[in-house]
Amino acid sequence: MRVYIGSDHAGFELKNHLVAWLKEQHHEVVDCGPAGFDPEDDYPPFVLRAAMGVAEDPGSLGVVIGGSGNGEQIAANKVPGIRAALAWNEDTAKLSREHNDANVISVGARMHPAEQATRFVELFLTTEFSGAERHARRIAMLTDYEASGELPPLP
């Protein structure tokens, strides 16, 4: 699987760890940066490129990393076609794929040790969307809204 990955300075070390781990797992990794540690860098240039890669490459997935993962999730979700989820435990990593068909996972490097963050990414990559009708219906509502700007009807 092709995996796009991007971070900021706070996620730089974890990003490098995950790039190596993903390659060991035989994934094709597209490292969107940063290439070096800069304590003053900003996450949008790197995270938006990772999200754009996923949006333009059907079947791929993405990983974005920051201190908390919150800003990175918000940034990734600005890219049309992206459903980025913040994972803070194993259940949220799995459910983001199973119920929400998320295509990008966001992880907070300051919130989790590398082993735990790696497990979140592993679960994200290996969990399939359930395809359950109720979940597909909800995702379709969001996709339609993203395309048209029209709110779904109230029940």
C-alpha cells in the first residue's frame, strides 16, 4: 500500500520512526516532509501535501503527525476527499476505518510513545471499512455536502 506521511517539528522524530517501520512492513512510503528538523516549522505545508497525495491517489492512505495531532487533523480535513481522524487509542484507530472509512490518521507525537503510535498506525492500515449501510449513508451525506455545499435534509 502507498502511504503518504507528513509532520511538523513536534512529529519529526515519530515520522522518521514510522517511515522506517512502514518500509519494513513493505509499504510504499511517500515522505512529504519535513526532511530535517526545524523547531520553527509549520505543519500545513507538509500535512496538506500528504493529504493531497491521498486525495489524488485512490487506494492510498495517509499519516499526519504533530504534537497533539489536532492541527494536523484539521489541516488534512481541508483537502477535498479527505476524512482524517485523530487516533488517541487503539479503538479510535480501528473505528476511524471501520465506521468512518477514514483515509488519513492523525497522531500526537507528544501524547503517545513511539510503540503505541505505531500500533495505532498498524491498526489503521489493516482495518477495512465495514461497508455497513448506516456508515456508508453518513459518509455519502458528507461527500455530497463537500461537493455541493448543501446541508443534508433534517430527519
